[in-house]
Amino acid sequence: MTHQNVPGLTLNNGVRIPQLGYGVFQIPGEKTQEAVEAALEAGYRHIDTAAAYRNEAGVGSAIAASGIPREDLFITTKLRNGDQARARDAFEESRDALGLERVDLYLIHWPVPSQGLFLQAWNDLEQIYSDGLARAIGVSNFLPDHLQELTRAADVAPAVNQIELHPTFQQRALADATRRHGMAVEAYSPLGQGEDLSNNAVVEISLRHQATPAQVVLAWQLASGNIVIPKSATPQRMRENLASVSVELTARDMEQINELDAGRRIGADPATASFSQY
Ligand SMILES: NC(=O)c1ccc[n+]([C@@H]2O[C@H](COP(=O)([O-])OP(=O)(O)OC[C@H]3O[C@@H](n4cnc5c(N)ncnc54)[C@H](OP(=O)(O)O)[C@@H]3O)[C@@H](O)[C@H]2O)c1
């Protein structure tokens, strides 16, 4: 499986994003370079990190060591909650840590409505975008009312909403609202942090396709039009997850997985999340 097999999606500003990428949440800083080097070796060209993950430097070292032309890579990072009042400076810190001239996608990590700062932060992201330092800008964990408030005020339309989305937590209303605003849906924790993989229907479908449960879940995500960023610390699973691009589900398989939605959120609720470590 090579990166040429991974389909691309076109964002609302014309920028192409590989629909399947590699997420590095919870990979310790000192292990990140090795993990990202293995992911690049496996064929990933899209990496998702965040200032809050404290591993941007490891991502940057892996990119530098890989020798892969910069234009072949798509690198996302995110603004930490505590930095919404100083987004421009925080962005420069991320850029330094990554060792990159520019990033491909820069996201506001959480809306933190109680802070009342996301519109101010968005102004800074618009400036970063117009200075050519981020090829696209967007948000993460924004709920429909946050999207409404943001898109009313924005000069540059947000390109992406990165949200928790997996078979037992499908967030259909939020995904629909995201698309209505012209934004792409990016699914985080796309495997339900591994917990959706033992679901009976998922296992049954995987046996029918001689695929693994992870490949079935990722194939469902891709066929649903979502960008996906599964994380694995092990090279064998990185390759397995990448190979999901060649698994073709039937309409019946898709329907069976659509029926698994159980409102089972794993992460924090964006309406109330305000934890400062992010
Ligand atoms: N914007 C946000 O607020 C936010 C929040 C959470 C996550 N994210 C992003 O989304 C990415 C992915 O989400 P996530 O890490 O929470 O969860 P995930 O990708 O759904 O699941 C990762 C877990 O599944 C296991 N796994 C991966 N591939 C597997 C396979 N083929 N077979 C069996 N188990 C497998 C991994 O174990 P091993 O590592 O041991 O293989 C790990 O425990 C993150 O890395 C991050 O980039 C964003």
C-alpha cells in the first residue's frame, strides 16, 4: 500500500487533503519521532498533532529525517485552549517545534465557550492564513451553535471540523451541520479508541471481507466521506489501517454499521470542556 492509494478530498478553499492520516495523540514526546518515521515508511503522508500533545518536535524530527518532499506531506496542528488569547504567538511556537515554514491545516482545538475567546482566536488564524503560513484553517470539537457563531463572524470560512466520530458515536446532526457550513468532517478517535473493534456486527462484516475490524471501521468512515486519523503505536497496525483504503463495503454493510450508533462518547463534551492542559 502506498500513499498514492489514499484518496484525497478537496477542502472548501481548493486545498487537497489525504482522506486517511496518522494521529499522534497519547504518543509520548520521546517516542514520537520513531512512530512518525514508521508511519511515513508505511505510506502515510498526513499527520495530525497538536500543541497540547507535546510531541510536535518529534513529528518535525521525523519529517526532517524522512527526506520526503515537503509538498508531499500534509501536517495538521492545533491551538491549545489556554492560548486562544495569544494564537499568533502560539502558532509561531508550533511552527518552531515542527521546524516547518508553514503547516497545512491549523485548528482551534476546542471552542471553550466559557472563555468566550474563539472569535478572537479565529481573527489570528485568518491572519496566519492570509500570511500564507497555514494552507487551510479550521476548528475541532465545535458544536452547531459554535459553528453558527463562527461562520457568521468569519471572513475566511473554516475548512474542517475535527470531531469525535466512530460507529458507536456517530454525531450525525453535528456532521450534517458541519457539511451544511461547507466544511469537511474529520473523524477523531475513528476506531472508538479500539473499543468499537469488538462489536459483533463489525467483526461479522470483517469476516465476510477477509479484512480486520479496524479496516472495516475505517472503510466505513472513508465511504461516509469523513477524513480519518487513526492512531497506532505499532507499525503492523499502521499498515493494516492504511490498507483499509482498498476495502469496499456493500450498501448493506454500511447500513449495518450506521445502525450501531449508541451515543457512546469517549472524550470530553465540547459544551463544557475547558481543561487547560488542552
Ligand atoms: N481534536 C481532538 O480533540 C482529538 C481528540 C482525540 C483524538 N484526536 C486525534 O485523533 C487521533 C486518533 O484518535 P485516538 O488516538 O483517540 O483513537 P483511535 O485512533 O480511534 O484508536 C487508537 C487505539 O486503537 C488501537 N488500534 C489502532 N489500530 C488498531 C488496529 N488495527 N487493531 C486494533 N487496535 C488498534 C491503538 O492501539 P496501539 O496504539 O497499541 O496500536 C489505540 O489504543 C489522535 O491520535 C489525534 O490525532 C483528536
